Amino acid sequence: MDPKVSKADAALDKMRAEKRLKSVEDRRVASEVFDKLTLETLYKLANNGYLNILNGAISTGKEANVFKGIHDKGHIVAVKIYRINTSDFKKMQYYIQGDPRFKVRTNNKRQLVNAWVNKEFRNLNRCLEADINVPEPVIAKNNVLLMEFIGDEDGNPAPTLRNQPPEKPEKCFETLINAMKKMYHDAKLVHGDLSGYNILNHNEEPVIIDVSQSVVTDHPISRELLERDIDNIIRDFKKFGVFATHDEIKQKIIEK
């Protein structure tokens, strides 16, 4: 047998196997995202004019997938769907417990996820009121959040800072520190998971996303989370050639 033919056949078999596995994985993920209650929620949003078409995924994660949707008026919206079965409930409990805005039965998974989505919706609104650059929320219903799509007119989503570093890192860094200061003093929030993964680079302007875990400043763990956010931003921007100390940035944020 020609060894070249044998290798080619083996490569084809491997490709077919990988394709089958991917197909199975896609179906598994789809079943996790679009369960019966989620589909019912999407239908209700569609019937109320919030959503006309649901297109491809913008991002996928362990807990949530973000899709491009077409609003009833024709413009693009981001549709974030939290998965009930794969969400990290211990993490959700950790961030929700101690927040006076939410009283939920933490042993009820669906109720906890719904509260988590509502928390992100309310946090986005608080940030907007404080003039912080975040996606504008449209509506939260059960485990689905509709919000402003951050991207270009052709439907291409804005990349994260990790995927597209800023052309002027020092300017971007200063803008972000000011945003963290506004978030702390005006929105009375601490992001809690701020890094280059949760900041979009939209036309060289940073847009903060994923504020579901953000806590109010009088939350018992708010200072701990702020310290972590500062460390993450310093570490990420060091890769872009911007250098700052933790104490220096903390002072800028804490002081009015």
C-alpha cells in the first residue's frame, strides 16, 4: 500500500471524525442554550417587538452565549443568553449575597440566574447614568438580556483589548482609570472582573462589558474586588508598554 495514500486516508478519516464531534458538540451546546423556557422567553421578546431575528454568535462562554439579533426596527442588538444548566451558581451566590438590591432563594437555580441577569441590567443602567462607556441595556427577561450591539454598521463586533491592543495605550489607560473612578464614586459599583477580556476596543475607545458580577461599593467584598481589578488592569497594560503602581492607581480611583 502506498504510504502517501494511507496517510491521506487517515487524515480524511480524522477530519470526518472531528467534524462529527463538532456537530455533536454544537447540538449539545445548542440544547443547553435554547432550552424550552429560553425559547419561550425569546418568543415573548419577539412578540413584544424587541427581537425580530436571532443570528450567529458573537461570543461563547461557560455560562452565557452572546448572539447578534435584529431588532423589530431593523438595527442590530446583542442578545446575551445565560445557560441554566452550566452556570457557576457558587460564583453567582458569592456576588449576590450581601447585595441589598437582591433577595433570592439561592437554592433555586433558575431564580438565581434570572436575578443575575437582572443584576447585569441594573448595573449597566447605573454605569450609563454615571456617564461610563458601557452597552446600553434594552430589556432583561428571565435568563435573556438584550443590549446595545457594540461594533460597526456591517455587524462586525468590536474586538476586546486582548485581541486588539489600543493604538494609544496611555490614553486608553487614563480613560479606563477615569471610568473606574466614576464607577466607584458615581455609580457606586466595583466591576469585579475587569481585564482586557472584558473591555472592548471600539474605534479606539474602551467599552466596559460583563458587569453582571459588579457589586455595590458597600458590599462586603467590594474593596477586595477593586484591588483585583487594579492589579488586572496594571498587568494587562504593562504588556502595552504602560507602567503604573497599584498604590498610584488605587489613590486615583479612591480619592474624589
